[in-house]
Amino acid sequence: METKQQLIRVDKIKDNLKKGAKVALILLLLNVVRQLAAVYQTRYQLVSPLIPESTIWEISKQFIFHAIVSAIASIVGLFLYFFDKYLLVIILVALVLIADRFIYV
């Protein structure tokens, strides 16, 4: 009887990790969308003959870099998710989102 309760507990933990991994991957994809929206907004608002294109590129470069890193991490996270490595997915997403806040190009 005790082993049955332990199996139920293990299944609940696995289900909670699976839900957490799904939420983490959605957050990472929303981060990609947010970075690309920042690129679009920067290029849209800095339309002026006085601002050279290279300056707009320098401003947008960091957002593009973060979007590419987040997209690659989401692909890796999806692979890990399909191999039932839910805790690794959550850790990967957390590291990428934390690094996204502190790394500037």
C-alpha cells in the first residue's frame, strides 16, 4: 500500500515538472517575441535622415543577439522536453532568462 502512495507521489511530481517545463518554454518563446518587438520598435521610431543606419544597427544588435540566443535555447529546451528531462528544461530557461538581463553586446 505504501509503494502505491509513493508511485502516486512520484507521478504528481513528474506532472508538476512537466507543467513547469511547459510554462518555462512558453516564457522563453515570449522572450524571443519581446526581443524582436524591441528591434522593430527601435527601427520604427528612429526613422530620421539625421540618424545613420549604422547607429540604428548598433542599438538593435543587442536585441537581435538576445533573440537568437533565446531561440536556440528554446530549441534545445524542446529537445530536452521531448526526452522527458523536465528539470533540465526549467534550469536552462532560468539560466537563459537570468543571463538575458545581465549580458549586453
